[in-house]
Amino acid sequence: MPHRRIPRPPGTPKESGDPLAATGDTLRWGVVSTGSIASEVTAQIARLGDATLQAVSSRDADRARAFAERFGFATSYGGGATPSFERLAADPDVDVVYVATPHGSHFDVTKAVLEAGKHALVEKSFTVTGAEAEALVGIARERGLFLMEAVWTRFVPTFHAALDEVEAGALGDVRWIQGDLGFRATSDARRRLWAPEDGGGALLDLSVYPLTWVLGVLGFPDRLEAEAELTDEGVDAANALTLSWAHGARAQLLSTLLAQTTRTLTIGGTEGTLRTGAPLTGPDAFVIERDGSVHESRFEPSAPRYAYQLREVTRCIQGGLRESPTMPLDDTIATMRLFDEARRRMGVTYPHDAREF
């Protein structure tokens, strides 16, 4: 029987729990950024039974103020000589901070948050380099603070239901995984998706999602091959990763900013296959084919997609945990190191690679 490599978080049984329900003392949240992902996640933080929106920061004071009014934050920080995120981090009424800025600023923002004594949830990709990830984890562990990368796919019930099937032997011995995730993004070197200083490219923006499924089934690989189509600015517009394990299993993953793809993932075993619905980031169904029969498992989510990881953060902090068993910090570091190696093979470098610690 395969070994489960990503533990099921409490509160997500097979029939799915309610991640919006309170599990303890109320946490006061700060949010760094007022972009689209910050907006979507903030709306879901506001629905938690044990959360209050305390402070938001943006480089632009007007945007911070408008965001605060829109969602009901008590305080906003923007503009000024001191970076707004540093002022938010110093706010004594903030318990935990959600960092939703582009990848390129994750290290500086999160470092300030941790050094101010605040817990942190950091959007993926966690950092731009493995060295940055190790440095942040070191600070969090030294100071006894909770820190987690926001890979929300790890927490949705469908993902764990699929892992249950694999663990129970429904596919036999898994030998092959293939997944793709892509969309056509407008090419603009000024946008974060394409800018080296922001950690642009498909690898850091998309590849963690199909990789999450691979890690859940097979764990980290023994060997990695990578190739990419690079832009004039030197970031990967598309990449193909081939992962292999000493026991013979292989995975092929494609991420692209150049084309629409099926956005699905297939797991192939000696006895059958499992194919996710689209998008693989958080599908509402998967199909198992075995012995000539086809069985679909469909799930009705009990809450919005990000609520499951928000419940994990909340429950861990309330319980005194300093990292999530389902999204452990060592996995985040190993993923960033894997991406370092992929970039080396693709010929992608960022200004962050020159950072010294």
C-alpha cells in the first residue's frame, strides 16, 4: 500500500468539514497587498468565525484606504517614508499577516513580519530562491512563530480523497503521472508574470500545483530534467519538467503562460488510472478507470477554495503549532531547491540569486 506523503489536515474528513466554523480564539489579521489575490483571500478571511480584519498595507495610501473601507479593516497603511508593510508589521493589534505581494518581494516583507513577532501566511511561490526560503524558516523557528506557504491545493477535500484512493491501492503501483497547467497571458515585461525582479515566469507561478499532486503520490524525485521557452527578459514563458524516482516511476509536468491547456492531471498505476477534473488546482471531481469500469467521484465544496488553508493556519496558531503538518516548512524549502535546480537547467536567473545571507 502506498505511503501517504501529505497528511490530511484535521477538519477535512471524507465527507468534508466546515472550515469557516470557529475552532478557538479570534485572530487579528493583517494583509500586505491590495491586488486581486489579496482581495479574494481577504473576502474569505472575513468569513471565518474566529477572524477579524485588523490592518492592510499598500505602497499607495489611497489604495490601502479604499481596500480597508471595502472589506472593513480597522486600519490601513500606505505611502510615507517607512515602507507600509513595516508599519503594518509593527502594529501591536495584528496577530498574523497574509503576504500577497509578487514573489520578488516575499522575502523582504515576510522577514519584516517575522522580525516584528507576527505569524505569517505567504503566497506561493514562497520565495524566489531556496536560500531565501531557508533564511525565513530559520527566523520563524528561532522566534517560535508560525509560518506557512499558501499552497491551497494541499488542503481541499478532493485532493485528499484522491490520495485516499491511491493509498488504498486503487491504482496498484503508481508508475506514471502527467499534468499540465497553462493559460495565455498578455505579454508585458512590466507585469509581474514577466518581470525577473518579480520572480516572473511559469515555473514559480504555476508549476507548484501539478507538483503538489506528484509530491502527494510519489514524494520528492531522485532526478529532475527541465527545459523551457524563455522570453527576451530571460524568464520562462513555458517549461516542461521530467521527474524520476529510483524505483522507476516518472512524472511529466507542463506549465505555460502561452496557451490554454487541459489543466488536468493523470496518475497511472499498474491496475488503473485516476484523472482529475479541471482545474487540477482544486478540482470538484476525479475519475478512476480500472478493469474496464469507470467511476467518478464528485464533491460539493463546503466553503470557498482558500478557506481550507485559512482554517489550517488558524487552527495551528490557536493550538500553539509553529508549522502545518500538511504544509511543512521542510517541504517548502525542498520545493524551492527543486525550482532552483529547474531554473539552472533552463538557464533562468533572477536578481535574487545574488543575495547573500
